[in-house]
Amino acid sequence: MARQIRKLAAAFALLSGGAQATPVEVVVAHYNEDLSWLSRLTEGLRVHIYTKGSNVELSMAPGSDTSLVQLANVGRESHTYLSHIVQNYEHLADWSVFTQAGKPSFGYKGHRSGGGHLLAGDSFANYLIPTPSGSRFVHTGAVHLPSMSHLLRAAYCINDEHLENGDASTCPKEASQWTPWWDIGDFRNFLSSKVQSQHGKDVMDFYRKYINPAHKGDELTVVFPQGARFAVSRETIQRRPKVDYEKLLAALSNDEDSYAGYFMEWFWSELLVGQQQCSVPAKVAPVSHAEAMDSLVQRFPKSMGRQLSVIADTPNGSISGGISGGISGGVTTTSTTGTPEGLSGAMQHNVALASLLTIMAWIAA
């Protein structure tokens, strides 16, 4: 923590070197989430909260520079981000952090089931530090298009910072540090129905029209930060003309649950910094989500052991609470017992049993 504070102090000193320097800004896409975590952010930040809900309780630290803007409830978080970019294009901050309003924390358990979209060992404070590259994207997911098969980063599913040696880098160093390709099942039909009912474009046509008109192929693999959190410099945003963002904003403004909002979670990195080259597993026939999670349990027993040792000391801790890996913005439901269906019943039992057997074997060795 002390090292992060020193890095932040150095970053703010750099940004304040000129009398007219603009501070780091945090752009928050809010609906009804608890915003109390924002009060713990470092002083000197400018925080823009864009809410689409009707109830906002906000308590910020003294000296904070905070604004609150009401937006129409359309287009998901990408509509919020684009609204900020279009409205402030000519006077953007030197460094802008874009985030959903939920408290940043490890992983993601499924739609409305918890998790704050951080890689194991990462911190929201790292997004506040400007980088020489002009961006900070931590890719925790990958999607093959048009099939929509997914990958998830192992350190996004298992809460062990040692899995990648504590390095919250843009990409994992090895292709083995992802899940196998897995099928998104009914979520594909859910998205297709959104496109049809909203008279939208299929994903490849959307990509060619708004993201990369030069793309000629029939397929591609896109890596992305699940949960749509990233940070970029003014120069990075302004590489594209304002009209590009205005066209996207219009495409996202026609529905409360816009199909384009789901696509844009995949495409922000491509839009702002171009296609990213991460080492990923070769594309093969996808397995189920449950099989993909079980693969991680089998391949990373030491990491599972470290995670379980933490969970064992946590009230009501369980293996299903520790393994992340849902579809961001997906259609995961919750049972009457409050357990996410994506890892309920037999899957919880199988994962827990496999984990314990694997860890016992590791300890015995």
C-alpha cells in the first residue's frame, strides 16, 4: 500500500507540474450502487458521477471535486462513458478512469451476484496512475466473434495474486493462464433477440461500422476488461474524431438495455487503442462454463489451496463464493436460496470436491 501511495504522489506531482494542469478524473456509471467507496479515493481527484437511478447517497472526503449528473436510463455504462467523452471532448482530463459504480473488488460471480471486476492482486489505485502508453486495460476476458465463445483469465476466476506473480498486466504472460474456450449458451440467443427487437446490427457489422471499418475478415478474437473498467489519456481518446463517439452514442441511446451496450463492453480497447495481441489458447470447440471452471481447479491446485485458506477464515466462505467467472451483463439467475445458478447445486458440489481432492494431493506431495 505504501508503494502505491508513493506512486500516486509521484503521478499527481507530474500532473500538477503546470499551473493549468487538469487532474485525474474518475468517470462513474451509476444506477443504484452503494457509492461509499468513493469517499476513500485519494484527494486531488475529480470525480464525475453520472446516475441513471433515482436515489443517490454520496459522502465524499473533504477537498474532493465531485459532480453529479442525471442521465436517461439507456445504453448501459457505455452510454455514460460516451456521454462524458462527447460533452467534454475539447477539455478532457489528462487522464480519465472509466468505471462502473460498484465497489472494485476481486472477480465477478455473475449478473447481480457480486464481484467488482478486479484481477487477483490488482487495485483500483493502479488505474489512477497515468502510464507512458496512454492507457491501462487489464484484459480479463476474450470473445471469439461471431461465435461469441468466451475465455476468462485464470487470475480473474481464482483469487490468488501469486497465480501471475502479482503482475496485473494487460495480458497474461502465457496462453495457459486462461480458461478453455467455453460456450455462452442461452446468452447468445438473448443478445440475438436484443439485436432483432431493436433493429440493430449483428456483432460483425457493428464492429465494421463503428470500431474498425478496415476489418475484412469474417471472424476475430477480441480481448477485453470484463466490467468495462479502463483508464486512458486525453491524447488516446482524441486519436479518434469526436464524430466517431457521437455516432456510437446515438447507437446506444435507443433502449434501456441496448444490444450495443453489450457489444461495447467487448470493444472499448479496440476502439481506443486498436486490436490487442494477447496470447490465447487456439480456437477449438467450446466446452461448457462448468467444464471451463473445473479445468482451472485441476490446473491450478496451489492457487486453489491459497484461495481456500483465505475462504476458510471468512464467515460463510465457500468455494462457490470464491470462484468467479460469470458472463458480464449476462442473464445468470438466482435461486430461492440466494445461490447463483451458474455455480449451484451439483456444480458447487463437484467443484468443491474436486478442489479438496486436488489440494489434498498437493499437500501430500
